[in-house]
Amino acid sequence: MRTGQTRKQTNYRIKSETSCLAGQCPRLEVTSPRAYCSHPGEVILDLHPFTPRFAPEIRNIMKDIEQSSREILTILQKIHNDGGLQEVSGICKQARNLLVPIQEGYAKLSEKIAHQMYYRYHDHWRFGTQRLTFLVALIIYLETGKLANREEVAVALGIKTERENGFHLDLEDYLSGLLQLSSELSRLAVNSVTYGDYARPLELSRFVTELNAGFRLLNLKNDNLRKRFDALKYDVKKIEEVVYDLTIRGLKPHSAPTPQGDKE
């Protein structure tokens, strides 16, 4: 270690077994960090984060994607209105139409970002992707009454599922989006009762309970994901309280409604 260097510095030395004579340095195949010869006998691999030259372009692309995301959310909020669930087919169709510019935006990101650089810039699109995962999962639930899997969400957004294939839907982003879905469904349970749909909370309770059971099988160590999972338990409790109130008042129907996707 040279004078002035500390263990926290990001420059790491790789001693070569051969001498670097007459400019004949051993080739070091790297794509992101830059390798250079300091003096004969060693090669330095510079792992210091370089200036994010793509950051301004990424922000501009994500600004358009997030604008479409807000428009989709505005449309889906109609399900909370009186009679909104009777128009769910048209609402979901409008929302899906707005997924087209989002797919185009992710296609631009895929062109800009090599798969090796995905996690270097991940913070730029992480929260936006989580929100879109939630919106796509909500659309699929309203259409079919089922939980959207990772592949379905990725196809709707126009991205991949595997890291090796390029720009992809990160597993943690997918799970975070599903946890946001539970909060929206707990709100829907309360509003359904307000508008006289007493059967809807039973269906929502069964779905969210199964979602909670699935997350309990995971060994969650990530702090953010763990906190979101803790909120899921309160969503389950909130819906159970709605079902309980319907039961003690004699308003609980004998059977839950048929999911929208099963009617077709």
C-alpha cells in the first residue's frame, strides 16, 4: 500500500506474474472499470465509480414513463367510485393502452444500458418500476381475479425476466409492487361496502390472505422489503375487520362473487 492510500479507497492492485516490459502488459478483460499500467510489474484496476454519463438521458426517459404511470393510476382509481367495478373491463382497457408508451420507454433504456451496468443505474428506475408492477398486477387482478406472476408483469412492461437477457424486472422490484397491491385492495374492500357490494370483501380477503401466506414462505432479509411486508399484515387485518362487521350485521353473503375473468 502506497503512502496516502487507505483500505476504503476503491483502487485495487493486481500483481501480474509477468513483467510489464516494453508495454507488454497482460491483457485484462473488463468492460466497466478501466485497467492501466502504473509502472513495470503491476496493473491497476480502477473500480472507482465513473461519472454517470447516461444519468441525464435516463432521467428524461423515466420522466415520460412516470407520467404515463400517473395517468394509469388516475384511470384505475375509477374502481373506487360508485359503479366503478361494473365498468372494470373498459377501465382496464384504457389502462393497458397507456402501457404502450411505457414499453417504448423501457426499450430506450434497454438500448442505453448494457446488462452489466443494470445495477449501477438501478436507482434511477427502481421505484418507478415498482409502481408499474403494482399497476399491472392490479389490472390483471381486476381482469382475472388472479395474482400476476413475474413473467406477466415483465411482458406487460416490455422487459425481460432474467438478468442474462438484458434489461429485466428485478425480483425485489416485483415483490415490492405486489405489496403495494395489497394496500389498494384493502381500500377497495372498504369502498365496496360503502356502495353496497357486500360480497366483494370476501373475495378480497381470500386473495390478500393467500398473498400474505406466500410472503411468509420467503426469508426476507432486505430492510425495505421487510418493512413493506409488515404493512401487508395490517392490510390483511383491515379487510378481516370489514368481513367481521358484515358478519355480525347479517350482511355477509353466502358466496363470494365470481372473478371478472371467470365470467367470460
